[in-house]
Amino acid sequence: MAFTLPDLPYAPSALAERGMCQETLELHHGKHHQTYVNTLNTLVEKNDALQGKSLEELIALSKDQPDMAPVFNNAGQHYNHIHFWQALSPNGGGIPGTLEQRLIADFGSVDAFKEAFKTAATGQFGSGWAWLVAGTDGKLAVAKTPNGSNPVATGEGTPLLGLDVWEHAYYLDFRNRRPDYVSNFLDNLANYAFAEENLKSA
């Protein structure tokens, strides 16, 4: 079965008052993400060994395989963006109690977590992602990955909350000011309830 573009869990205009305009969402979701889906489907159709596999299986199969880099990049980006749309919320920014307690326990404070996340997101050279993960040691941690990679591929843990730092994710709203985009995400857009649910199932 072919991969498909998921619907946004909110209207394209729903995040505008919190710093992500409708045009950004429509271009990012309807153009960029759709292209990853289309390209991945084309690659899978051409290779019988890839057919019937899940995104996670495709990522694991193509990781560190230069001849399968297009599969890895497009499968990873499809996986990452499915996560990303859920990581945003019109009611974002509020941190549920259980997650807040874990952030304080593992980072020292919520502010320390945000600073660590900002450092990862702004320090990712070029295109990529910043993540809050449940690490393999059981503790919460921050990670960054280049291009279409993610913590599933790197083995750094379970993704709880991911932020796209490719320029198409923020340029219409913040131009080249990635630090402002990251701060706005953490304070106004981040769906921490989604992160807490991911933590419960990690």
C-alpha cells in the first residue's frame, strides 16, 4: 500500500496567532511533505524488496547505505513530518505535570531544558531537526539530527517532541532568525501533551 500525506490535525490558519502563518503551513505540508511522500512511493514501487515495509523498517534498512540514500532521506522526512504536525498545537506552550516533573528531574529545570533544546536547534548546521527524546538510559535528553535523519535512525532514543529547522519551516515567519523561531516553538507552539503521551509509551 502506498504511503499517504496525513491531514493536519488543525486548520492551516490555526497557528497564525502563535507565529506560524497559513502560507507556511500550506507550503510545508501540502508541497514539501507531499513531495517526500510522492518520491518515497516512486522509490518503493521500483524496488520489490522495499514493498510492504513500514517507515521504520525502511529507515532501518536504508540507514548507512549510500546507494539507498534517497530512500533513507524520504522515508525519514515522511516519518519526521508525521511527528512534526502533531508536535504543533494552537494551544501549545503549556507543559503537563508529569512531563514537567521529568524535565526538572533530568535537566534541572524547564528553563534548562529549553536552553539545551535551543542550543541543539540553532547549532544544527544547515538543514535538520532538534528533538526531545527518552534516551536509552531512561532519561530525557536533547538530540539533533541532520537532513532527514531522526533518533530512530541514530538509536538515541524515542522521539518525544521534534522541531524542523529546515528554512522552509520558518522563513516566511521569521526570515533567517532561527533562534526566534525555536523560542516561539518552545513557548507558544510546542504540543507538550503530545510529548507526554509519547513518553508514556516509550
